[in-house]
Amino acid sequence: MMEKFITKRIEEWQGPDYDEKTRGEILELIKQNNEKELIDRFYTELEFGTAGLRGTLGAGSNRMNIYVVRKATQGLANYILKKGAGSRGVLIGRDSRIMSDSFALETASVLLANGIKVFYFEEIHPTPTVSFGVRHLMAIAGVMITASHNPKEYNGYKVIWEDGAQITPPYDSEIINEVREITSLEQVRHIPDEDIRKSPIFIKADELVDDDYLAEIKSLSIHPDIISSSKVKITYSPLYGTGFRLVPLSLKKFGFNNIGIVEEQAMPDGNFPTAPHPNPEEKEAMEVGMKHAIENESDVFIATDPDADRLGVMLKKEGLNYVLLNGNQIAILLGFYIISQLKETGKMPVNPRIIKTIVTTDTLSAIAAAYGIETEEVLTGFKWIGAKLKEYEKSGFNYIFGGEESHGYSAGTFVRDKDAVIAASLFAELVAFYYNKGISAYRVLEDIYARFGFYRESQESVIFKGQEGALKISALMERLRSDAPKKIGSYEVAELIDLQNGKNPDWQLPSSNVIILKLSDNAKVISRPSGTEPKIKFYFTTFGKLADGRESVSELMERVSRAHEELKSNFLTEMGVR
């Protein structure tokens, strides 16, 4: 039996304020007597959180659709108008996903109806171009229509503030409160689609942003001289997304000429036919491109996710042997190349800093320390790295590189979000730099492990859907807080850090639902619920150094990896999720 408030919502969505397609979709579920699906679509409203909106497409208050987008945009518009910033404008971008075009136009429609200037990318664009464009155009905010690396059923709505970063305190809660005040479509202003481009405050943004964005990326090149003569062979896949145009353009501006594009995945397509989970973190998404790269004997295969903020990489080792890198390994190579080469060329700025999230490899910190550079740690999510960049404007620190284990990286300060166009360009450069020295980039990675030790990291996501799932996730976190294990297999639990309850004042981080178990031998387990999906994430780390002169790097990696799998298995069994 459905609760009355759900029935009332269903009746409302059958009313004249909603289009025929939406009403028909709901009516079909009613005819099918599909009570479970109706409850899921209407038991709550899709939550506008600190990352904006993200959800599966469809009719209903708990789905991504034009009505949810309109309400969210009206809340954002009200906030901007209260700030007196409507004339500064909002930059709107979108990816290649299903409904992205419609959601972008709906966003423009509502903003224009409220008298707020709109900068609009006519072509699909990577998320980082919105981050760059907001500051470049001196807009008050940006909206990016994307669900990043999620499957085709999803779409989302990301808000970027005037500093070019995703919204953080206090703006996030203030905007969220305004969005929550929009409870009815009667509160929403919008203009017809056919009037959007006729508006005198509608401005096309593509030509105002793209060339300057690419020029800024080119300025990050440390060794431009070695690229034009390089014989490095690159294979690239945009995974049907927004990188299809700007990534090859950036690589060519860097001087690369031998670039092969994965034809099956070259053009935008929100159905992602050969990569249903278009996430470069997942091997399945990379397989088609890896096959092309191997067949063409490429030195490196690079892929970007649909909104081109995440980077995936496969490297040639020696001969025709290849290895798919994880997010931490990409971060290590990028970080080491940038730090070491800025140092060697005398281009290192004063007061340099790198930034990483708390779940990203500690190898980055070790590399930075060896070069006398401080590392700052922030909460999971690139928005916290973006927020630090704003702080650095006043503190005098110079940001040179930042990364997160989930394949997000940036360099320079002109983009305040993770940027796969930057990362792809710099990664290709580092491959060429070491290639010209007669060594593979993977050999450099092994040398780093020999010098600094090997951290083996992995993540395990456990999905719990619906209301019942949310309760299970909450119970798991509370169990860790109140009754954490004293020992996990052979590892002693040395310290529990609860970032929500502030049990460790040494960590200068905002309150967050994160628990860190520091273990013996530099191992650790970090637990946190996802902020955008119905899952809890566990991050595992084990560590080891070369035991003696007889142990090879590959043997070290195998030894630490065996210990890693034991730790993971013991912990997940202890928590009752395996």
C-alpha cells in the first residue's frame, strides 16, 4: 500500500503542468500496477546536494527530468539575484549524454526568464572548460550538465561558483536552501525554447573560451622542445564524450603528430555502445581502445570519460608488453614528472605545493618531500582541491599539481576542477620525455617504487539501494565508530580517526562522514559513504620497501599485493559485506 504523500505526488505529475510524454510514462507504470517502481520514483525528491543533482533519467520527483532541472535552476537563480549578480551571467555547458541538450536549454530558459545573462556553449564541452570559462568570462557561476562517468541511464547538474570550483561552504548550503524553497512549478519562471537564442542576454561562449583555454594548457609544457622530434605513438579514445575535439587539439598544440583515434568511440553518443560503463577506472571501458593501441604498437593509450575530467592510461612496457595503470599510478608519474622537471629546469615557483585527497596514494607525499615540497591533504572530491586554490591566492603558495585516486588530476591554477585535457597533454609529454632518454615511463614508475617504497591501494564499493540500503550504510559507519576491530588479520589497529566527530584535532579538515583506521606497517583502511550514489566505499592501503639487495621491484609488488588482498578480505568479512 502506497503512502498518501506518494499517491498525491503521482496525481500531481499527472496534471496539466507536465507534458504528455511525462504523464504517459507514469500512466504506463500505473497500468502495469508497478508499485515498486512508482514508489521509488516518488518516495522522495532528487536531492540537490553539494555536487548538485545526479540521478537516473525518467519521470518522477526522484528522477532527472526537465521539471527537476527547472526547479533547481530557479533556486540557483534566486540565490544569484539575492547576490545582485545576475548581470555577471552563468556559463552553461553539457556533455554527450541523453537529455543533456534538453537540460542545458531548460537551464538557460529559467535563467533568462529571471533576467540573468547566459553564456552558452553551443557545442558539447568538457567539464573543466566550464571551470575555466567561469573565471575567464568573470561569470558568477557555471552549470555543467553531466553525470561524469556513470552509465547511460544517468544524468546530472553540477554547479560551479565564481572561483571556478564546485560549490563549497558556505555557498553550497546557501544554494541548497534556495533550491529547497522551490516546492512547486508555479514558482518557476521560464521562456519558450524558441526564444532562448533571441534573448539579448544570451551569448555564445565557444569562441570566447576555447582558444584561450588551449593556450593556457600549452603554457604548462615543461619540455616543449622534445616533442616535435618525438616518435611517440599515441592512441586516444574520448569514450563517446566531450574530449573528442579538445584533447586531440591540445595534443597537436603540444607538438604531437602521431595520434590515432579509436574510431568506434570517436564521436559523441550518450548510449556508449561499446563502453556501457564509460569510466576509465574500469578495465571494461578501456578494452576496445587498448586493443587498438596494441594492434598499432602505440607507446601509450589515453582515454577520457564522457565529460573529459578523468583520465585513463595504458603504457607500453618493453617489447609489446602493456600495462593498464590505476589512478594512483597515473598520479605518481604525473606528480614525479612535474616536480622533478620543474626542479631540474629551474622553473619551480616559490612556495610550491601539491594537493591530494586523503584516499590518494601517499607516494605523492613522499616524492614531494624528497624535493622539499609540502603536500596538503583534503577531503575526497576535487572540489576541495579547487577550494584550496582559492586560499592560495591569498597565502602566497603556488599550486603545481593535484590529484585523486579516481583518475582526476590538474596542474596550473586556470582550471579549478579535475581536467583530463590537461592531464592527457602532460602525460603524453612525460612519455615522450622518457622515450627520448631511451626508457619507458613504466620503468620510471618501477624506479619510483624502488626509491620510495610500494604502496598498494584499492577501493571496494558496496552498493545498498533504496531506503533500506541507506540504513545499512549508516549502521556500518556507526559500528566502526563504536566498535572498530582492534586487529585486522596480521595488522594491529593503531588509531581511529573520525572526521565527522572530530576525534583527531590534528586533521584540519571540514566535518565529513569518514572513518580512517591507521594500521601497523603504514597500512590503513578508510570508510566513507558515497555522496552521489547508494554505496559505501572502502579504501585499502598496504606498504612495503625492498627487503634486501636480492628482491626485485616486481617481487616487492607481489609481496605487498598479497598482504593487501588478505587485509581487504579480512576487513570485508569482519564487516559482514563479503
